[in-house]
Amino acid sequence: MGYLRTLRNYFRTPKARHDLKDFARAALIIFSTAIIIFILVRRWAA
């Protein structure tokens, strides 16, 4: 339970908001790149 309390307190800090924004940006870039590669491979293989 202490772990959850620590996470909750961390997510209330400005650093956590910055980290979450960076994580979301990185996830979007990775997901977009994977989709583009998937589309290119499908067209190349077809």
C-alpha cells in the first residue's frame, strides 16, 4: 500500500507531469513509426 501512496504523491509533482508528457510523446512516436513500417511492409509484400 505504501508503494501506491508513493506513486500517487509522485504523480502530483511537476516532474511527474513532465515525465508523463515525455512518455506519451515517445509512445506516440513509436506507435506511429510501427504503423508506417507495417503499412510499407504490407505494400511491399503484396
